[in-house]
Amino acid sequence: MIQTVNISERFLKKPVDKHGNHEIMQQYLNVPTVDGTTTASAPNGKSSDDVIQDLKKLKRNELLTLFLHCDDVTDSSLKEIQGNWDGILLDNNGIVMTYVSSFLTNYLFGKGQDWKGKKFYAGKERLGINRFQSKKDISRGKLQHNFNYEITPSNLAKGKVKSLRLTYVISQNFPSLWSTMNDELRFLRVPSKTGNSCHGILIGIGSMAWSGGVWNGSPFCLWNRSDI
């Protein structure tokens, strides 16, 4: 059973934490529109690499705020998903929990190999797989843990908010730790080299039912190297 919570009331009403990375958040959260809607996008002049460095500095609460203000993934934008994406884990509420996320992802989920991102396949089946890299030989990569992806209403906010959801049931056998894993992804708009806005970065929240579900989701991000 997929858990749904509404964190939007907390993170949308007070988008900027004065005790956090106030300057960074202000750069990414746009001025509210007439109807009061606030959106998120990378500031002009910042490359995808710059944005990734900013995301590394943000706390979990700030990342959740940014996530909720990002663009929905739509059917028309699915073509931007296809291909290889690099990835990193982000802050998960302090040093201890961030280490726990890293241990689960790299040592257990990756079977001793570092998680390096995801690959999304084209086709009606909407399948993908995770990418890993050997700790001993960085030239060696491995693909494992298939997933399905689809556009669904967000588990993290009520209303019309939609995200790209990844589920892992297809590649797991009972009683696998990863059978209840869910990743929820949303687009962060980044100025392209041509000056136009593109979807070069995905901010994600990963969770598993046995570790608290979406209440205890772990932030991460993906970026498409062709957009850097």
C-alpha cells in the first residue's frame, strides 16, 4: 500500500527557512504569481554543475521545499527522461541519517558498489534500471535493480501535483528489502547553454515502507550530462 501524506502545508507556506541556506533558497524560489503560486527554477547564469553544488549545501527540509515547487513531470516531457542520468545522494537530516542513507544505497542496495544514477529506457513499457560503479575500479559499471516508471499524483502533497514515480516490485523477490521502494521525481528547470529553459535536473525523494515511508524519504538528484 502506497502511503500518501500532505507535507505541502508545512513546506509551501513557509518556503524559506531563515535559519537555513536563505540566500540559496531565495535564488531558486520565484516570486509568487497572481494566484499565489510559487515555482522553482535555477537562476540565470548557473550551469547544471553550479546547481548541483548548491543542492549539496541544502538541508533536507530545504530540499523538500524545493522539490514541492519544482515542475510536474508530464506526458510531453517524458521524452526528456530517456537515457542515462548521473546521480548523488543529498542531505537526509544530518550526518547520521545521511550516512545511513549512503550505507543502505551503496553497501546494501548496490551490493558494495557506489550508486551512480539511473537509466530510463524508451518504450511503452516505461522501464528503467539503476547504475552502479565499482569502488575498486571506477572504469567498471554495473546495471541492477529494474524499475517501472509512471506519472502519478504526488505522495508528498495533496491536490493536482504530479510526479514521476519509480517502483521496484518487478525486480524484487519476497522478502526483498527493496520491494516497497518508491522514488518520486520532479523537474528543476535550468537555463540551457542557448539561454532557453530546459529540464536538466531531477530532484527525487526515495522511500521504503519498512523505514518510515514517505515521512522518512531520502533526497537525491539526477542530472543529464547532455545538458551540462
